[in-house]
Amino acid sequence: QVQLVESGGGLVQPGGSLRLSCAASGFSFRHYAMSWYRQAPGKERELVATISPAGLSTTYADSVKGRFTISRDNAENTVYLQMNSLKPEDTAVYYCRYNNYWGQGTQVTVSS
């Protein structure tokens, strides 16, 4: 069955960096686009970034453009989200998504 397992979240100071990983299994990973979403307390889940199957095309929410980078390793069935220049407003649970499948999420907290 499809499994998406996120990791890499944690507590970081403003201006810091984190790299999230999402290990995928149960489907032909290299054939599908993958996305990262996030949900902050009291807010709706929002799309952060999407990457095409071969990794040649990426899109980002305006709020993270220039700070976050989505990438993938199709040999390892893993999608990444490199987050730089983190801000307190980036605090959220981050999820990866394939089709209608979601991971369990990983908490990112940006605070001094």
C-alpha cells in the first residue's frame, strides 16, 4: 500500500534552515508529481511546493519563493524540501502528498 513518511522537522531559530524528507513506497514514485503542504494552527492546509515526476519543473507558494527548494531522488523514492531563511510564520506541520495520499506530517517550529 502507499506509504509516505516525512522526517526532518524540529525547532529552529528564525533565519535558520531545515531539510525535510518524505520517503515514498507502494507506487511508481518516478512517474508522479509530488507536493509539500503545510498547516499552521487554526489555518487551512496550504500548498507549499510541487515537483514534476522527473524533477524538471517546480512551483512554489509566493510566501516561500526564493527560500524553499523542492527536489527529489527517484532512485531513492524520496522528495525533499530544503527550507532556508525560516520565519516564525513558517511554523506548521508539513506534509507530503501523492495523489490523494498524505503522510503523517512533521512539525516545524521557528522560534527564538
